[in-house]
Amino acid sequence: EPEVTQTPSHQVTQMGQEVILRCVPISNHLYFYWYRQILGQKVEFLVSFYNNEISEKSEIFDDQFSVERPDGSNFTLKIRSTKLEDSAMYFCASSEASIGAGEWFFGPGTRLTVL
Amino acid sequence: DQQVKQNSPSLSVQEGRISILNCDYTNSMFDYFLWYKKYPAEGPTFLISISSIKDKNEDGRFTVFLNKSAKHLSLHIVPSQPGDSAVYFCAARSSGSARQLTFGSGTQLTVLP
């Protein structure tokens, strides 16, 4: 069964450093997403991406964040200057459908720890 | 922001019995609802969904009920199995923001053998 994969599974970084989280969405999916879950809190939407551009983003997704689909298979989330409060599980997801009954498939997540 | 609420952080049921997980929402723009299951160290796994034009959707042991007037949905698992033990998230999509899901805080289901 096709699945969303994410690397690395755990990333430790120093505050102020840049990190890039990587995802390989399901191959025939057209919509890509990043969500995050701070420990003990809800899963929160960050950004959606379609046709090589951001289609929606939340207020969490400020100028420190960016997304890219560099090569037609990978989908990346970059945090330019990490803060302690960026420590969270980051989930990539993808879906096939546009408006309608599309399932969002989630990857296993990357645990980001900012020291 | 409490647009999607799961008021029970945990639920324990005996194997073979019914598990009922509840979810309430406040945003009348939500038009599509999903349930996800999550094991530790894994991402959320899609279980079942329901459109706001329906009041019931069934898939094997899983049934989701939607009461729009009460802004309430529930997931029924019958019969419950020990492998169902996980955190269950209710999520909703708004017709005004069709590309993002709003999640509840989750309910830890424990199925006792």
C-alpha cells in the first residue's frame, strides 16, 4: 500500500539554526500538507501546497517557514531560524482529490527538538 | 481555538463491546468530517469520513454518525478489539478553507482483553 514517508524521524538542532524536513508524498497525489503537533497539544495545520504554490496557510506559518517541491517527488518544510517553541512532531500529508471526499494520508512524522 | 472538541481524553472498554467516541464542533462551515487513529510514534491513519449531507457512514466495524443540528458526531466501533487501542482524533474541514483540517484533542481508547 502506498504511503507517505518522512525523513529524518528525529532532528535535534540548536536554536537559531535552519532545518529542512523532508517528505515523499504518495506518487499520484496532487495536494501536499504540513501539520505539527506540539507535545500534549492538538494537531495543527501549517500549510497546503498545490501546483507548486501555497494554497492555504495558517497564522503559525510565518516568514520563518517555507515549503518547496524541489524535484517532483520530495516535499520539504524549511524553518529558517528555529525557536524553542518550534519543537514538535511535524507531519507531512498528501491527498489526491481537490474539493470533495479526499482522504488525507499522513506520514509517520519528524520529531524536531530545538535546544 | 476550540472549534473541534473531544471532551473525553480517555475511554476504556472491554473487548467485544462497543466503543463510542464523541466529538463536538462549533463551526457551521464545516462540511466534511474525518476520524483518524494514531499509534505512538506514527502518523494519524485515516479511518472513516462523513459528508455533512449525510447522517451515517459505515465501514466494517466502524460507523460514524453525524447530528448536524447538535453539531455532534460520534464514532462507533463494534466489536472493539485490543488492536483498536490508540488515540482517536476527530477532524473537520471547512467549506471556506477546503485544504485544511481542524483537529480535536484526541481520545485515548483502551480496549481491555
